[in-house]
Amino acid sequence: MRKMLLVALYTAFAVGANAGGANAGGANAGSLEGLLTGDMKKLALVAPVALPEAVLLDGAGLETSLAQYKGKWVVLNFWATWCAPCRKEMPALQRLADAMPKIAVVPVATGRNDVGQIVKFYAEAGVTSLPVLRDPKSALAHQMAVLGLPVTLIVNPEGEEVARLIGDAEWDSDEAQAVLKAMMAE
């Protein structure tokens, strides 16, 4: 029952997430509203929701989790090697990681994504420092109501989702960096 409730809650966020920009009344909704321009118009601010515990696999096939990022702001991106918008977006995520090293940029390949294909994808996209993380059975993606790809969550240092963007974005743009800096400042 709890799992169904969480899925329903995340689905509600996902369905309404991009409709109105700063629509969900997170603590910083008012102060960020003027910054939601360009691709960031698609960013939906949400009331903080703790991320579920989930086991991910790293590039070596070892179990890991998102707990290692607690205490940092995180740009958590759900993607797949077969996803065309993901291919377009991934270089911008690498450039964001380079431009804002205090933020953890964490791509999670959801579904069936062979490590060899991820490595090839990263090489073609110019990704040099982002981690290889996999959610092979889409368990985390399902718990987070990720219904399509790409989906990017902004996670606060307490490990709570505070914003969600459905679709691709230029995460290294001036607009995206301004939003992230404003969130970090609050």
C-alpha cells in the first residue's frame, strides 16, 4: 500500500511537473520564479520529498546507492543509451559538472543498459568525469514515477527531491546555473 501511495504521489508530480514552472510551492518557489526562463521554464519546484532507498550498480557491477551524495546538492538524471534526447542532453550535464563542481551531477542509466554501451555512449558524448550508475530493473525509476526519459531531479543536501524537469535541457546554460546557484544559496 505504501509503495502504491508513493508511486501515486510521484506520478502526480510527474504529470503536473512541467505545466506551470514554479507551481508546487517549495520553500524557494517565490524567489526562483523569475529565474525560470529558457529550458528552466520546464522545471517544476516541488515540496521536498525524500528519495527512496534503492540499490544501483556501478560500472564494475558493484552495488551502490545515492546515499553517497547526501550532504551535497545533486542533479540526478535518469537516462538510457537508446534515448535520443538523452544523447543531446548528456554533454550539457558534463559541462555543468565541470562548471559547478560543488554540485554532484549523477546520471542513472535506467532499464537495460549494458556497461559497454554506456562507456561507448559517454565517449561519443564527450563525458569524461560523470559516474557510470545503472538501475537495471528500473526499480528506482519506478519508485520515482519516472515515466519517460530523460527526467532530471534536483536533490537537496538532505536527500530530498525539490525540483523535477521532464525532457532534455541545456543544464550548462546561464539560466540553469542561475537557478542552481539560487537554490544552493537558500
